[in-house]
Amino acid sequence: MATTFSYVALEASGKKKTGYIDASSREAAEAAITAEGRFVLELKEQAARAGNVANKSHGGEAKRKGKASRSDIALFSRRMADLSEAGLPLDRVLQVVAEQSESAMLADVAEHALEEVRTGKPVSEALQAYPKLFPEVYTQTLRAGESSGQFPEVAGRLAEFQEKEVARRSQIVSALIYPAILTATAVFVIIFLLTFVVPRLSGIFKDLGNDLPFTTKLLLMMTSFLTDNGLMIIISIGVIIFGYKAYTRTDRGALVRDSFFLRAPVLGPVVRKSTVSRFARVLGTLVYGGVPILEAIELSGLAAGNRLFRVSAEQVKNEVREGRSIHESMRDAGAFPPVLTHMVAIGEETGDLPKMLNRVSDSMDFEVDNGMRRLTAMVEPLIVLGMGVFVGFVVISVLLPIFAAQDLVK
């Protein structure tokens, strides 16, 4: 029966390595570690642990449940960065993170990653098994940090990036809550008037004959169309939504959609600046972590969340591979604004590209904040005005024939 041993070993590079190994005896464990090119400094038997590891390994898939929000993952990264910066070995870091995590799913992920790390795998490879939680941008950045010996710094950059993303999404959601409520209320009021109130008055209008005001006739036509074709309207809306989603899943459809949002009036500049900010921050994080520049450009394009930027990033990557500078390739790609290309040029000249990219991202975030405030300040009164105009139209359409009938009676 195999026994689990914990060990502290010295690698050929001079770095200390901690981990766990299963072996039939102490001598066999020491021989296995030495065969990997490490010098054993400390070896301890962990007899009580073997059964627990097996149980966790077999029960992990069943236990992995619940949800992990973006804020949970950001907190996971922040704790991992802070603990590793404090000098804790990575297996101990994951153990503490698993114990402190408020998300059951992330606690389970940390426990399984801990088992992988204790068998000798790097943290990046252990987390790579969960691509929905930790995308390729995340794991590749961690891998570069591990290779360069800057894991705490790189993990800190990742945590900062995720925290900013969470704050940005929270701000957008908060800004859209009131307009969304107004829109829903307006739609409900319109549907209620057309399907419940006006049909009950149609009998009165019929008694008045065909000599009705144009607004009243238009209102009756709208009500009749809505009540007679309600099911067909709902089905048509469903078909349109399904067709839109199916089309935007294709490369061409996604490119058309994302290009439209970038060029849309009022909304377009906000979307473009937000996309540029995300691209610049991801690229800065990857370059700082030591990810090769070609891979960093490609991953940044994928992380930007816009197909046009993905295509442009692929073009930049190909041109940089051929020997062109990054800023020249970005300038010719067309999707990147001048402020980004100029700052990248400065970063290439000074050798501090991550710093310049983060400055661009911070500047764009500030402009996005202002743009969102202006957008919501513009949308809210427009919704209220639109709802007021329609309600006024209904009231006038109902009252005009009644006033006309009263005049005839007199």
C-alpha cells in the first residue's frame, strides 16, 4: 500500500520546491524525487492523508456544483496574489484559498488544484482544467508568471484586471437599471391600454358611426391588429430573436453585429472605448507577465469581446511576426484609436509597454464613465417623453369623439 510523503526539495536552479508524493517506502519516495533532478531537504510521512486524497479525487466531480460569479473569481485571484506575495508556498496558498472561499464551486476547484499542485503540476496547469472559470488568458498569464518567477506580481495584475472588470460591469448594470424599469413600464402601459382599455371603448365608438377623428381610427386599427394577431406577433418576435442569435453565432454575423455596435450613434463611442480599454489592459497584463508578444496580442484580441478587434489583433500578430513594430501594425489595422497606437509606440521606445497600456486603459475607463452618465441622462427623459406622448395620444383619441358626440346632442 502506497504512503503519501510531504517533501521539501532543492531544484537545480536553486529554488525550493514543496509537494507530495506517493511511494511504497521512504527510500522509494526519496529515489523518485532525486530522479527528477531535485535534492531532498526534508521528507515526512503523511499516513493519514492517503485515504482523504483518494476520496477527494473520486468525489470531486460530484461535489462540483453551485455558481461562481465574476466577483468570486476576482476575490479568488486577489487572495491567491496576496498570499503568494506574503511568501506562502503555492500548495499552502491554494489550501487557504479553498478554506476562505465563499463560493462552494471555487472552494472545490481550489481543493482539486491543490491536489494537482502537490503532485508536481504548476498552478496554471491545474486551473486550466476549468476553462469556463479561468479562460486561456488567465492561465497563460499565470504560466508566464510561474516561468519568470514573478507569480505574486502577475497574480496581482490579474486580480487588479478582474476587479476593474467587475467594477465596470457593476457600474453599467447600475446605470441601466432605471432606464430598464422605465422601458418595461412604458411597454406594459402601452400593451395594457391597447389590449384592455381601448377594446372596452370600441363599442361606444361604433355607435358614433364612421365619422370618427383620424387619431381615433388609427388607435382602433392598432388595437384590432394587436388583439387579432397577438399570437402571430409573439411567434414572429421569437423567430427574429432565434434568427438573430443563430446569425451572430457565425463569424460573419458576429463581425456585422460588433461592427454595428462600434459605429452606432451615441452608444458606439462608449462601446469602442470600453473595448479598447479591455484590450489594452489584457495586453498590458500579459506582456507584464512575460507572455510572448505574438501570443499576448492574439489572446488580447480574444479577450476584447469584439469580433472586429479579434480580426484586427490577428492581423497585427501576423505583421509583427514578419518584423513590423506593434504600433505600426495597429495603426494600419484600423480598429485601434490613435491614442492607443501612440502610447504603444512610446512603450516600445522606452521598453515599458505594460505601463503605457495601463495608462490607455485607465484613460478609456474614465471616458467610458462619462459616456455612460451622458447616455443614461439622455435615455431616461426620452423614455418618459415617449410614454407620455403615447398616453396623450390615447387620451385624445378617446376624448375627441366623445366631445364631438356631445356637440351633436346640443
